[in-house]
Amino acid sequence: MNRLNQVIEMVQRGLYVYPIVPNGKQPIKDYSYLKATQDINLIKSWFEHEPNINIGLNLAKSNLIVVDIDNHNNDLQAPLQELYNLGYKLPSNYIELTKSGGLHYYFRSNKPVKPTRKTKFIAGVDLLSDFVVSSPSNNYKVLDGATLDDIPQAPSWIIKALENKAMPTDKMQNNPRYKKYYTGYLLDEIVKGVDSGNRNNWIASIFGKLLRAGTEPKNAYNLIQLINDNYVSPPLETKELDTVVTSILKRFINE
């Protein structure tokens, strides 16, 4: 099947396309993804004028989403492994190899998607729902003989991420690959802070935990001052803070 017929089949399957300069990513003059069309006669005229054009997709109008795996560091495995470690799966059998050697994982949305993109969702991974260069563009290739019928529904995490309702760290808490150690619990407790009801006991507890974590006493004291200023509401007066710290330090030394 020649390239024109491939594009015609795409629009007959509900996709919206626009012309891109040969071997490039920029739309042909006077076009943009916002002018993507399903007009077959217009599409034929593009190829008559320039047979080597690349093809862009308006993803939002086509109800498609692309997960773009970057190959700038010549390492596709690293971003894919990081997604896997975070619990984010890419269950798509429709994957395109891009001109730069990256991968485009295609997904369908069962509801309208807004044209947007979330760049650097994690290092080397962008989420696209606005536009993309697509096969049969020059140097873009569908892998493993996949067809448009092989494009699956988008996992919920992709939809949520595009709507700014999910971030990569959301998966860390429930992912067994990310173990939470003593220091992590301590830092979470510090950032949570304390109000006026239990300041002295809280400061004593945090200072003691800093010492037990192996922090040098002078460094622990400097840290507890910063913690008092930023995470205690209202902060203890310096004299009161010193009294608490001295008490805990003596107890720690005598243990």
C-alpha cells in the first residue's frame, strides 16, 4: 500500500491528519495540527504537490494519546525501566519507531481528550495528546506489523497524568520496589510539623531521632533550629529550645 493510501485508510478509521515538511516535524506553510482534516480530496492534493511529505496527527481530535520514549541518550531501556519501577505499564501493541530512534506507544481514549502534553513526566518520557509525527512519515515505522486495530485503551494513569491528577511519585508509596527506611519516616515526620499543642515533646522526639540516626550533635542542633523555625507553629523561643535539646543530649550521652 502506498503512502497516500495509508493516510486515506487512517482518516477513514477516524484519524485527523495534517501535512508536514518532508523529513521534518514542522507543518507545511499555512497548516498546523489545528487544521488537521479528514478531507480525502484535500489530502490527495498534498501528495500531488509534494509526494514526500511527512504526516502529522491531531491526537485530541483522533481520541489518541502517545507516550513518547526519548532516545537522546541512546538508552531506551532506562525510561522504560523507570516507568516499570513506578508501576506504570505500557500495554500497547501499537508502537512506532521514530526518526531519532525513540518509541511512540499509542493508546485510545474512550472519552474526549484535551490537546496538551506533559513533558518530562519522568526523565525521557513525554505524554502527548496534542499532536505527533506519525507513520507513514519518512523514517517512522510501525513495529511488528501492528495495525490500528491493535491500539488499546489508555491506562487510567495516563489520563490522570494529562489532567494533572497524577504524578510519578504517586506510585512510590504502594510500590514494593521503593522501600521506606528510617530516614524517610523521619523526614516525613519533620515536614508534617507540629502546632502549639505538643511542641516541646515533638522537638525532643525529633532531636533524639536525629541523634539516633547518627547525626553529629552539632549538626543535629543546627538542623533542629531550622526545623523549629520552619515546621513548628509557633516556633519555640531559643531559650526553651536549648533547654529541650540539652535534656535530650544528656539522656543520649548517658544511654
